Amino acid sequence: LLRQAAEQRGMSRYDLPLGPLHLLPPVALKALSLKTDEDSCNRCVTLWAYIDERDGKLLEAGLERTLIASPTALTFADATSLLDCDTDKSNVKAVLSVAHRNLSRWSRRHANLNEAARKREDRLSQKELISNATGRDGRDDGVGGSFQRSRGHRLVDSSLDLYAFALGTLMRRANQPIPRAPGSMENRGGRLGTAPLRRYIDGMAQRQAIAVLCDYGGKPLTKEECRLAARLASKANEAISNIKAAKDTPQGSRR
């Protein structure tokens, strides 16, 4: 039932008058979220990566089922403040600094080697420039054209890019297909995940990766099943676009 609901919704919606409509029901999101109690233990799927600190090259990566302790919850503003603070000596600051440094180096290398990644970086830089020049209200959810790109945002952004790149590499080594949104193939810099999970196609990609690389959750999808997942995601997205277009069309106008 959860899969069918996600399939029909296609993605989370944040532009509705009564509030967000998430890909999964809130009770499911809460059950699947990481527990932050001090003594909590979380079952996860972890993508680990070794990055060369000299030039940002990805040396090796893997996907494993893991147990992790309770994480430290940070907002974008919290993460940015810690990264900008030179006097903080906490473990959280140290971890963030190392992650930010290595991910930044990997991102620069990736943009130099991948045209799609370079074009995306140019687009984001342009959006950041426009947002700063127009003095938006500081929101980062896209409402009213709002946009932020703090060091905290860049850290998450680079993490998602690395996740897609590394996971795509692992699946290619395993000679297995993975569901991708139409037009977002690996050579075009398409992502395979969001945080939190907001797209049906990303959920199917996670399911395939776990089945192939962790031997968990059922049989891997065939190439045709991956194509079907992409078609279903595209169908749901088109339905959302059609609704938005109808709302934006002035009453009485003809199309």
C-alpha cells in the first residue's frame, strides 16, 4: 500500500494550501526516521566513501547495512555556524570540517570532469547571485523564489551528488540496472536520492541498490522493471505539472 501511494503521488508536494503532502504518510516517515535519543541505536543502510584528501578523487566506496548511534540533529544554520566558527573544538565541529573539506574537493574535481555537474554548478551559482541581489526573505524552501546556499547547504548538496555518483559506480560494477528519472542518466549528473526521500523514483533506486549490493529486501529489479518505475514516475510528475498549469491559467482563457 505504501508503494502504491508513493507511486501515485510521484513526489512530495510543498506548494499546497493546507501544507505539505509527503511522499509517505507522516507516521511512516516518523517510524523510518533516525532516533536521536542518547541511548538509541538505528538500523541504517550506509554508503561509505574514501576520498583522497590531496585532490578529491573517490578511491573506493561501498553500501552496507549498519547499526549507528543516535545522530546529532543540525539545521542548515547550525551546520553553517559550526563551520564558520574557528574557536569551537567540539567533535561535531571536527567531523563537519573534515566532511566539508573532502566533499568540497571531490565536488570541484567532479565538476572539472563532468560537464553536467559543471553546468549544474553554474546554474546554482547564478541562482545564488540573483537571490542575494534581490534580497529574498531568507527561506530555503523555494517559496516565492527563495534560495539559500550556505556552507551547510553546500555540504548536503555535495553529499547527495557523491551518493549518486558512488552508487551509480557500484551498480555499474555489479552489472545491474537502477531506476532513474527520465532525462537524468548518470552522464547528466542525475541524482539517486534526496534528503528526506521526496521522489518515488529515488525510493525504487534505494530498493534496487539494497537488493543488489546488500542482498536484502527481495529480488533485484529487471531492466524492464526499472524502465517501468521510470515511466510511472514520469506519469505522476506529468499529472502534477498539468494540475499546476491549470491553476496558473487565467479563468476564461483558452488553451
